[in-house]
Amino acid sequence: MPTTVPAQMRALVLAEFGNLLLEVRPTPVPAPGEVLVRIVATGICGSDLHGYTGENGRRQPGQVMGHETVGVVAALGDGATGHSLGDLVVLNPNLACGTCARCLEGNAHICAKRRVIGVDPAISSAFADYLAAPAVNLVPFAGDVAVGALVEPLAVGYHAALRGGVDAHSRVLVLGGGPIGQAVAIACRRLGAASVLVSEPHPARRTLVAQLGFAVVDPGTDDVHEAAGEIDVTIDAVGVSATLATALAVTAAGGTVVLVGMGAPTVELPAYAISTAERTLVGAFCYAPAHFADTAEWAAGATAELAPLISRTVGPEQAQAAFAGLADGSDSASKILVAFAPDLLR
């Protein structure tokens, strides 16, 4: 490992549910085929937040979370290719076998052996000064550094829009105006959708969605069906029984509903709304590697459009307070970045 890389690093450790501690840990050493990345900034994802509270059962005390990240190549493991020291990169956190049918057809994100950086407790992840990851999972990024931390959730939205077949003829309704709903709406506009309407009950999120240039409706006071009109594709970025029922009721006969939100592991399904109107219900989960790479390339040239998505940046010392505020609802921020190398943000 080059002498410029310290032997120890700071890492945000989930000491217990509801409590992050900033600890000093050994800096990872990149294995063959891996790259060591100096983390510049990592976004707080909704799944991180639910892991922090213990709600989703997908995080464990003692682990270092974080997967929405941007950083600089700091060292190369033996045989690692495609990157040079100092390159700015973003992380596709999905680790796959690379040899199964799903991987070979370009769908490594649904590989049966998939592991996820930031979820797997055995992997020291991106809420730290350094992260070691396979070279193949790092994608060059030529845009604004802070925007690089948005690529991962933006890729989720893009993949969901593609799963729904969104194109220039599509009239789209997005249920949920949180970070993933915002990413979905942006992706639909990126694909040239004829119209995009976002339904969101939270006032601050509605304000941000409107600031991004989208029509928005409050499902608590407005008739979503009446406001939406004729909808070809509804993308549910919440994922609970109520929103799925709304999606199936609002979408035109023969239309498509995409379930990308993961608000509940089990939902009630109004089956007749699918069969009698021949609606199509499809799932969307993260992104294919090509969709991630395409989104990184697109986002590099979309700084003005994407910058409003970042609510604020905090240092790792303030991360526990940021998580706590988001968890108890006292903080309505859309996307908070934890900056481990603020000197590299521009």
C-alpha cells in the first residue's frame, strides 16, 4: 500500500441500533483485483436509516454502512485494471458471481449470490475514510464531486422507469416524492415522458419536487385519480398496500405499474384490478450494471438539475445527529451527504 495511505482510518460504526460511533479502524488493504478508494462523500440512504433504527433487519450492530458514495482512487490491488491513482469514481455496490445466467445477460443485480456493499456486515463500507471494492464495481465520474454521491439512487430511479417502459408517449404518475421518487421522476423526464406527476404528502418534499420542475399533488387533500387523469405508467416509490392499491386504481386499462418502493415486505394485492383491466405489475430492484454506468455518464453533465437534491453536507462527527434527526422526523432533509474529505468537494 502506498505510504500516502494511512494505516488507520475513521469509520462510522453502528454500535447499536440508534447509535453511530466514530471509531478508528485499520485501513482496508485492497485484495487482488480490488481498488482502494478514498471516500469523499457518502449519502444517507433510506435503507441506511432503517438499518440504523433496526426496522428492516438488514443491518447489524458492529458494521460500517454506506453505499451511495463518491471517492478518489488511492491504491490498486494486484491485477486491478481500468483505473489510475487519483481517478474520481462512483460505486456500484452490488457484488455478483459474474458467471451465472443472470450475470452473463447483464443482470448481475439479481444474481442469486449477490452481496451488497453497505448491507453485508462482513464488508467495511462507505461511511469511512477508505473503502476497498472490486475494480469492476467502480465507475469513472467526470462531473461535480458532490453529485457523484447521487448516482446510486438516481440509477435506482432510472432502472424503475425502464422497467415500466417509459418513453415519449408515457403519461407517468410517481407515488412518493422522497429520494427514490425524485430519482424516478428525473429518470422519466430524462427518457422524454409526455408528462410526470408526483404524489407526495409531506410539504417539504412537495416543495422540492416542484422546485425540480414537476407537477405535484397532495394525496391527503387532493383526489389523486382526478389530478392524474389518464395514466399509462404508475411507479410506486413507497411500496405499501395503500400506495399499490392507488397505483392499480389510477393506471389506465392495459397500463403498467412498477413497484420499486420497499415500504413493507408484504402487501395486500387487489387482484381484480390487475386481471380485469389487464394491467401489468412489475418489480424493480436497484439497477443493472449498464443502467448504473449510463446514469453516471448522464449525471456528470446534469449538475444544475441535480444539485437541489442535496439538502446539506455534514462531517462524520455530525453523522449521528443527522441520522437521529431523520429517524425521529425532526429533520425533513431529502438527502444528507456525510463528507469524509470535504477538501475534495467542489
